[in-house]
Amino acid sequence: MQSQDVAPRPAPASGSASDRVVDVEQAEAALVEHYPRLVRLAFLVLPPGLGRNRRVLTAHALTQRALPRGRTAAPVIPAQSDGREGDPGYAFVRLQVVRTALEAGLPLRRKAWPKRSQLPPLLPQVWGLRLFPRSGGADELALDQRLSALTGPARAAYVLRGLEKLPDSDVRGLLTAAGVADVDAALAEADSAQAEYALLDSSEFDPCSLQARPTDLMRRRQHMKAALAAAAAVAVCGALLGMPGDGWGPDGAAAPPYAQNPAARAALDPALLLKVPAAAWESSARTDFSVWPARGDLTGDSALLRRALAVWARPGETVQVSATTGTPSGGPSGPPQLLYAGTVDNARVVILYDGLRIVRYAEPRDSTKGAALDFARVDGADRAEASAVVLGRADGNVRYLTAPWVTKAADRDLLKPGSDATDLVLTGGTTAPMAGPAQSGPCTSWNVLQLTDASGTRLLTDLGELVPARLTTGRPGSVKDASGADALRAWAPYACSLGAMRSTGVRSVNAWTYAAQPLPDASGTADWVCTRAETWQGGGERVLAQFHTPGGGYGTVAAKAENVAECGAKDPQVLAGVLWKSGAGTWYLLAAGSPGTSSISASGGVRATVNGNLLAAKAKQGAQAELKGTLADGRAVSGLR
């Protein structure tokens, strides 16, 4: 549970002309009228570490206990909308909800009695069922993860801004009244989270619209047969405080389990892990991660596998968790498939697959402290995209686990297309370590993994995630793997631009030379190349239009965009321009459209129109122009930006 910066509750100011008296009836009327909003507010402010079922019950308990015991002064913080404007009853109840929700996130201390809000709620209680809000989409999941990383006061500031529509001055006053010691720090931390306030109204965060699932029916039957209620309570407490195998408790890398049901227990049992036979891929119609066999020298280490499954089900606070964009990080719904368990450099590594995600658990070789858990989405992977997984990175080197159909692995510098690849030793599907792409400083090399199997050769590049991205070339809709001399030469000037696509869940990157433009002043011919990164989540695509002159080292990024269809299979067209200075010292606006562009016009700092897909017009240094194009079918297109 996160420690939170909350000061002792301040006494209300007396004698203020702006204080307004609230009695029980007025507060009760406000609570009943706005009960769903208040419970949602409590649910969002409560620490996510409580678990969804307890957060729901606690949110209802805190809201129902928010009534005053008699007549009291309301805080000088107005409500903002939905008929709550100026309602002192609502303002009072909201303050009580925020205060007690913040108190619920405080750590328990040995020398102090816990506050009532820090203990499990006595009421309401629902026996035999677990309650949780309806699931939202990937955006809601990502927001929930960002909110869980905030401290309680910062989370409260974010929710008051987004859900209550309070300006910062009112948020400051409410948090101060709720006992937050450093309000400025809370507001600054809330600023670090992306403002997606509309998502706070999602069903993901609605504790009044719930789904119900049974608890462990067999265990419940056993409890009913128990002779003494005390014995049943001891059994329940023992189940909650213990951890399957090796005694990992609340302070270990795996926190106590939040669900006790047959599916959850099966997902935590290493004996039930799916292990595919070594030759299954040879006869299977599928060629993806589902036919990878279990490899590594620790596939029989039940203790290691149990720890990996337990941490996946519920990682503790000390576990470093990362997930590629759009990848859910929840526990497995059933026994996953084991792909690897072994020693990699100075770590023990376990790689698992559940049909949607690749999950890597890693712990130090001589300890269980400092464990890490990484998630990567891989649904719909084909043979090429399921060719390799990153086992580990150390000292700038990368080690891969390759697919069982890979027959040869090599290391190639993408910036040197004329150089030979360096063979990598394959041992049980594991490659020898190879240098990874440059992370910082000048881009003098870009090492990629070259794999060969019966279907051909392909290139994969490490972009800082579990699954390397596939490199392709060609017109969108008919791309092919980047292999062969022509493809290597096509990629060489643009390899360093791959650094802009790190850690965004990239599935593949295509380079397409969509135009060749004769340069003015007899300066040769320049290439226009569009590189497009597709992602596993199906959104967040990144497109770069790059310009490369003869004799130039790297391509120049002329335009870039995200979440656009241009340069993709759905809309294989692109238009971009750049200011270029010839060897004679003359500045030009150069622009090029993809094949099928019938005309291009420039307006603004440069005015010119040309038929065809290439434009060259004299310009002044620093001039800015807007490009418009017309396709052969009459459709208008804009310049990529």
C-alpha cells in the first residue's frame, strides 16, 4: 500500500462568515440524491491495492458513514454542477468521503490504533459473492494503472478535477480541509498524469453497477460444516495470510492472493502449466507462439515456476512491472503455456504465454528480491512475428529465444548493407548475446537480428520490448520481409529513425520508397521514403516521411504523424515536402506525392502548382508552406504533418 502525505484532520474554523451550517437531514438528502457520484468518487480515491471487491465495499461503507452526527459547519468549497451548485450538504458529505478515502490508504502503524476507514468494512457485506465493476476498455485499464501509480492525495486531486470539475483553487481548499499536508505536491503529481477526465465516467469505475461472481464454493461448503465460527475465521485468515509454496507473504514479491477459486488455484499451480511437445510445430497448421515447446534448464523447477505464477497473479510493491502500450497486465485466467524457464546471464527467467500476451518473469540468480515482470501483447502473431522473444538484456547486449522452426541466427548492422552478417550460436533455441541498437548518443550502428527458416530470411529489431519488431519493405498492402541486397540498401539511410519508435508496442515497421525526385541545379536524384510502424494494439501507428539526397548519410525526416491511415494498407498514399538548399546556394521547396497523385499545390510562404506527383519551386530560407494534392480519382489529400 502506498504511503500518503495526509496530515491530521484540522479543526474547522469557527466564526467565519462564509461557514454554512449543515444538519443531518440536509446532508442525508444530498447523500441520497448524489449517492452514485459520491461512491464513484470514493472508489477512485481509494488505493487500488485493496483489490476491486474490497474497494467496492469500502467505497459504499465510507459514503454511508459520511453523515454528520448533528449540526455542523460546511466547508467553503462549492459543488460545481448537476444541481449541486452551492449545496452545503453535498460539499460536507463530499469532504467526508475524500477525507476517509485518503485515511484508508494510510499504512497501518504498530504503535497507533488503526482508523476505522483502514479496516475492512463491517457494512455493507455480501456473503458468497465477489462484486466488481463492469470492465471497460484498454483506455480505462491504462488510466487505472496511471492512477494506481499516484499517491492518495494526487489521485484525489486528479479525480476532483476530472469528476467534480473543480478548479485548482477549490481542489486546494478541499484537500487542505481533508488533512493533506502538502497540497502543492499533490497537484503537481496529478499534473504528471495524462488528463483523460472523460474516462472517469466509465463503467470501469462505477461501483454502483456491478458484476457478481461466486467465491470458492467448495471452501464455503467446508466452512458451513465447521462446528465453530471461530475455527472458520481462523481458516479464512490462514488462507489470506499464506501464499502457495515457499511462504511468500504480504511483504514478499507476491502479495496475498485476491481470489480463492478453482480457476485461480489452477493458474497458480506449476504442475498444470501447458507444455507443448518439441515436434508439435512440424504437424500443426498454426505457426505462432502456441506451438513453441518448453525450453530451458529450469523447466522442472517447481518453486521457480510457482513464484513466477504467483507474481503474475498479483505482483507485490517491490516488483518492477512493465507492459507495452495497450497490453493488460492482469493475472492469468487459467493455466498458461510455458515457453522457457532457465538461467540467463545472472538471472533466472520464466517466459509464459496465455494466447494474448507474452509474460516474462525474471529474478536475480541468487535471490528472489528485485523481481521483474514484463508483459507484451502478441495476439494474432504470424510465423514471422512469432520468430523470437527477448530473453534478457545486459551491458548493451541482447539475448533472444527463437522459434523452433528457426534454423540460423545472425547479427547484422543495418547501417552497413554491404557488410556480411555475423553468425550467432544457437543453443536450445537461445542465441548468443548480440549488441543491441544504440540507446543514446550518435547513431553509428543499428544492429538487428537476422533469422532464417524454411520460409526465408527476415530481420527483427529490438525496440526495447519483449517481442522484436519485424522489418519489411514495399508498397503498403504488398509488403515483404526486408531481406536481400535491395531491401538492405533501402533500409540503410533510415535505420536510425527506428529509435523514435521505441517502447510503443510496435509490431512491424515498413519502409516504402514512394517517389524519386530529380533535384534542381543538376544535383542528382533524391528518394522519398515513408516508414510506418504498426502496433499490436491496432492504434498509435507512427508514420515518418523521409527525404534522402545522393551522397547523404541518413534520411531527413520531412514530416511525421500518429494515428493516421496514410502510408498504410487502408490508404497507401502520402504527400510531404521539405526546404532544400542546392549546391549553388539556392533554396527550394521540394514536395512529392505517392503514385497516383495527379497534382500538387503549395500556398502560404511559397505559392506553386504542378501537374504530377513532384513539385520543385524556389523559396526563401525559413519559408513555410501548406501542401495540397489531388489524386487521380479526384480525392483531395493534405501534406503529412
